[in-house]
Amino acid sequence: GIYISLRSHHRTRTASQPTGEGNTTMTAHRRLLALLVGIGTWADAAAFSALPSAPRAAASADGASTCMRLTTDDDGDAKRNDDVVSDRRAALLRTASTASSFLFAATALSGPANAGIDPLALKALPVEGDTTGVASRIRQIESINGPRPEDSKDIAFEVLPSGASYREYREGRGDAAVGNGSKVAAEMTIRAKSFATANEPGGVKYFDTKKDTEFNEVAWTVGSGEFPPELEEGMAGMRKGAVRRIELPSTAVFRARNNQQLPVPGENNKDGKRVYDRLFKTDATLLFEVLVTRIK
């Protein structure tokens, strides 16, 4: 029972902790196991010492062994020598069993073996039944583009000639880069900076490809006029897997609305619709979070 409880606790803790905390937890587990082994051994030793003493042979005057002395309980009933030996053997077996159980628990808690397989690499494998490839891309994005310590640093955005600005969080891979005429697919969220909150300091989202599109992405040809040119200027040079935050000033956003170049919330995104409707009654600065998934 102790082993199962400790094993369950170990799995829960290590699944949610980074590597450094996992090592600390393992050290604490080993100390706890050592304490439990000591307690178990002491308890069995105490029980062992409480058993009747082993029978001794009574010696005669001439030093010769004559007969085996019998031990008796309070009722005067004799207890045979082989019963006493049997009790001591049972106590020893209990002690050995307890020690082996704790050693087995310590071995089990030493950390899961990956057999040389990188768990992160498994996320890039295709998912059975995922005909659109959405789940596969999400897993790949999570493994490659997860949060990094430098993401929390306050780094100034690079200002472009159009007035848009951007910061790159991931450089991306491959030879193809976004440019005029490129066919691009991207995952995208759009935030209204005027409605920033404590939980969303970059602004409340009004559009998210995960909720507002069927395939978790938007696709268009750069320079076709489907999206604001300031946004495309901020995406120039991005490669597959690259992540940028691109800020469009209020004047560019109003112009994009008039040219019908802004993505709009889906039918089921009521919160996004409310934000979008309020957006043009105040400063309309937008923050685009873009992840390039395909370039052609």
C-alpha cells in the first residue's frame, strides 16, 4: 500500500514539474524511503526481541547435555522447542519481506525509463484519424514553439516604415521565406490593445484561428489585398515555424476595416464579436500573433 501511494504521488509530481524540481522531489522520496525502511526494520526488531528466548540444553554435573528445556506460558502449558524456532523464523521472514518491498519501491521511484526514445519527437508523428493534419501540427508546434525564458523579457519592437512594428519570438526553419507573391498559411490571434486586462496585458482577443476557422489557420497570397499590407510587411522574411507579434497602429486598422481586410470573428464567437464592435469606438491598435505553418 505504501509503494502504490508513493508511486502515484511520484507520477503526479514528475508529470507537472520541470527537471530541476523533479530532481529535488526524487531526493525527498529517497529520504522518505530511507526513513520508512528504518521504521519498518525497528518495528520488526522490536517484535523479534519480544519473542521467547531460544531453548538451551540443560547441562548435568559432568558437563554432558541431558535434555532440552521447555518454555512455559502463564497457563503452564509447555511450548515446544520447534514452535519457538518457527516464531523466530517467521519474524526474520517478515523483516526480509519488508526490506525487499522498500527496495523495490526505491527502484520504481528512480525515474521512468524512456528506452532511448525522445518523448517530444513523438508529438511530430501523424495522428490516426487526423485527416486535416491539425492535431499533428498542434503537437509539433507545442514541442518546438513552447514557452521560453526569453519570451518574458521586455524587448522593444522593431518599427517599420509603414508604422507597424514587430518582435520575433521564433526564427523558423527552411529556405522559403515570406515575401511578395508567397502563398502563406498561418495560425493567428488578434488582440485589441485598448481592452488590455490583468490576465491579458497584450489586449483581449477578438479573433483566434482555433475558434474562428475550420482548419485552425488562415491562408492567402501575400500582396493580393486580402490582408492589411502593414501586417504583410511585418511578416516579411518569416520562415516556416516562425512566430512574431506584429502591432498595427490605429490608423492602419481603420484603413484595413474600410478595405475589408480584417479577419472577423466566427458565428459562435460572441465575445469576439462584442470586442470587435467596440473596437472602432476608441483607439483601434491591434496586436497580431502569427505562427507561419506553410509557405509556397
